[in-house]
Amino acid sequence: MITNAKEVFFQRINTLYQAKKPFFFLTDYEGKQMEVTALEELDEHVCFQAPYLSFPSSNQQAFLLPDKPLLWQKHPISFATYQKSFNLVKEALQQGNTYLVNLTCSTPVETNHSLLELYQLGHGKYKLLYRDQFVHFSPEPFIRIAGNTISSYPMKGTIEEDELNAADTLRASEKEIAEQYTIVDLIRNDLFQVATQVEVASFRYLEKLKTNQKDLYTVSSHITGSLRPAYLNHPGDVLKAMLPAGSITGAPKASTQKIIRQAEIHNRNYYTGVWGYYNGEILDCCVIIRYLESTPVGFIFKSGGGITSLSDPKAEYQEMISKIYVPLP
């Protein structure tokens, strides 16, 4: 079922969850394209892999690796073009209208692989091939609900491994530390809407990502809470309260979304939206990043990063480009 009626989307999630009926759900960044489908009704043109469920589980053809080397050429926007958007964000930061803005861009990409072949080749905590529209490989869970426990895992901070003392540099970066504090505080506040006993279980842990270009280090945090009685068995209401994901907007969320609309020169579409599933026990979902979209003019990869008052435009531009990759096993 696809609908633009948000209330129907969230209620459908509640209904299937309460019936303990496994399902798949997807929403774009702006909540204009939303789908909830019982897993038994999901068509073969949707494939996903995630920590607690894969679909289709019986179609081995979907997981055969392509027998050819990956060719990958990206054509990012110029630094001058990027800097115009960056400067709009910087002005908003200086005026105190935001503390953190996730600024994103579109990059044309040439490759000798189809979306299906990239799905077969790529690796991630979460990966989704959505019909003939897009493929993505996300290292970032959004929320996970198991019983009355809810968890979130905001990711902020990326550096190329080949930089000198990369891991230590990322850990010690004043800008990255401030960014993580801001986003953790935002997610904590979002979780307080639906949960009690909210706490940071782990702050700023490093993970390493292998890619078809350079390996990367990323930084995440883990926040947990206990669902309030009104939200038990109502994950649709939880999603309604917490969308869009704070890590891909910024803080404060409402005013920062307005700045994003002014500064960005592309349509995010499904990029930075959320998809997830319920397997009969756990509801799990991720942020749609590391995203390649098929368009009438070719493949478009969308990427970006968090901008704060401490951000350097050249470093942020390079981070945006560094994130244009296929993650390898």
C-alpha cells in the first residue's frame, strides 16, 4: 500500500505490529511517499538485508555476486557551487537559527553495474534495493524496538582511514565532538517524547567501513529508553513523533529543516528517509544514506555531512565526496 496520508501510514504500522504480522515500511525524507506492506505481500522487486531479517529469504539469485570488476566514476559539483550552500548554512549558524545543519548534495555517477548488481556486490548493516528506483547501504540504525526497550544510534563524523592518525584525529576533533554532543542531545529529547529512563549507553564509538575506494572511520552513539505505556504496541506513533531522523536534519529540528530547504539545490527524495521492518518480535529501521538513485539522466549518488560553526568548507566538501562509495564486504 502506498499513500500520502501520513495518519494511515502510522496506523497501518500499529495494526500490523499488534497483530504480530511481519511487515516492511518505507518513507521518503519529507513524508510524501510512504509505504507499509505485509511481508507476505511484498513483491520480488524489493530486496533487503538487515540485522534481524532478509527478504526474499528463499531467492538465492538475489545474492549472487556479479562476475566483473566494479568501475566507478563520480562527478561532484564544484567547490564554488558547494560553498554557496555552505555559506547560507554558515549565516544561519551565525544568526543563531541553528546549531547543526546536515547539508547534502547530488553527484552524477558512472558505473558498469546495474542497481541489482550493486545490491549484490555491496555490504552494509542495512541494504535495500527498491524496485528500479534506488539502492542504498546504510551503516546507521534509526530506532529499534524490542519489547519495551527502544534504542537509537545516531552517526556523526567520518574520516578517510589513510589520513595521518585518522582514528585519533576523528576522536579528538573539536568540531566532531561538538557535533556528536548536539545530535545525541537532540535524539535524547526525541526519545523523551516516547520513553522514560533515557540514557546514553555508549558515546562516540568508532566503526570502520570498507569501500570500493578508501576505507573510512565513522563515529556513532547508542541511546536507549523504556517506552511509555501509551507507546507500547504503537510503533507507528513512535515513528510519527521522531521523524525525520535528527542525524540527517540537525538541531533544532524544525528551524533547521527550513534552512535545509533554502540551502540545498536538490530534491532528497528517498535519501535521508527511513525504511524498516517488523519480524514478529523486533521492529528495526535505518536511515537511508549511502544512496544511489536511478534517474532519467543517469545514476545520482546523494551524500552530505553535518555543518557547525567550527566547520571548514573544504573539509566538509571533501567529506561529502568521500561518502560517494559502494561499501565492500
